[in-house]
Amino acid sequence: MRLAEPPGPATRGTPDASERSSGGADPEEREDLEDLDELEFDPDAVSDPDGPAPRIVAFDIGEVLIDESRVWAVWSGLLGVSPLTFAAVLGAAIVQGEDHHAVFPHVAPNVDWQEFEDEHERRYGGFQEQDLYPDVRPCLSELRSLGFTVVLAGNQPARRTAQLRELELPSDVVITSDELGTHKPDPAFFAEVLRVAGTDDPAEVLYVGDRIDNDVVPAITAGLRSCWLRRGPWGHLQDLPDGIEPDLVLEGLGELPLLLSGWGEDAGRSGGP
């Protein structure tokens, strides 16, 4: 039976099955992670995009910058289900093309989850340093040092803007969909990203997102360059439709500055934006 979506406006969110905490990992798991960190990235393994390099890099927020595991851990606690159960139902919703609102009537059919939003926010406490993926600060910092304009723009409530700014991430613009008055995948969202980034040429902007439906396809349709970051539930469970090819497909942000600095070198570029 298909998951039913409850009424109410859609607000983007993506969970992992458990909280990301190095302190909670067992020794073998930590050792495996250290082994992964030692793997060398081969830029030749990534296809070379065509055309001039973008000079502006715009990032989605959830599961691109922010690991949303805590968001869903708090929701599962409020609704009285295990994080694993919540994550499993969310995964089924994603596979069936539903948004995260479809989860609530299945895990808590007798509860109006929207009545718990204020309590959820109180327990969650907003974006915190522990929620940032480890590759975020180094990536943003290096991009800015290379001369790229960095924009943080995603589907989030307006209160998240102040929380992001308090994290003091290396960026030039921080904005949320609520403030822009439009939400992805609406083309107006991407038009607003161009406006706040100070350009009227969509080809100057690379949009980095984890979702095919909300990020990659609408960005390409709007004329932006696109980077599909395959992490988080949507990043792992969604598939590219036929005929859709992002400029970049990455598993993490660590290699993005290197790829952008080398973008178009064959056309005579020196390695900067």
C-alpha cells in the first residue's frame, strides 16, 4: 500500500538511521572509517564537465552541509518509535516518491505531528556544530580561497538562517526558502538564488544538492550547473532519470574544490574561477 502524505506544507528533511557520533562507534568501525580517510581521491575518475567553470557555488543545506540524524532521532523519541523504525519507513517513502511527511501517519497514525513541532524544535535546539559533516568547513574555506562565491540556500524555515550564521561557515550569502518566498523544486527558487548571488547567468552557478527531484533536475532545468552529492537517504535511494546527467556526481565535498579549480583547464584555464 502506498504511503499517504498528510496535509500541510512540505518542509524538506532527510534522516539517517542513527546519529552520527564517533564516540559511539565501536573500535572496528572507527578503524574502518580511518581506513576510508586514507583512500586517495583520483580526479581522473570523475568525468570532466564541458564549458567554462562556474564562479558561484550554491549549496543545499540538509544532508549536504547538515547531517539531519538528530532531527529524526528527536522525532522518533517524540512519537514513541525507534529511530530504526522511523528510518525504515522514511526509506520506503523515498523509494515510492513520497516526501518525509508521509512517514508520520504510518508511525503515529493517531497523532497530529504538527502539534509537536514546537516541542521538537525545543528538544532539537537548532543547527549545531556537531551536525555539520566533517568535510563542510574545509570545502567552503578552500572554495572561497580560490575566489569562488559561496551561497548557502535550501528548503528550510526562516529560523535556520540565524542558526547557520551562528556556525560562522565560510560563505558569502546565507538564505532559506522561507525568506526567499519560494521552495524547491519551483523554478522561482533558483531564480532567487541567482538574484542573491548577484548574477543573471545561470551557467555561472553550480548547485550542489543531495536530491534528484528537488536539486539536480530543477537546477538543470533552470540552466544551472549541477552537482549531485550522494549522501543522506535521498542521495542513496534516488536514481537519475534517463537523459539527466549532472555535471558532477560526488560522495563527499572534499574533492569539490580540486575539481572546480581544474574545471576547464583543457580549454586554457589556469585553475582558478
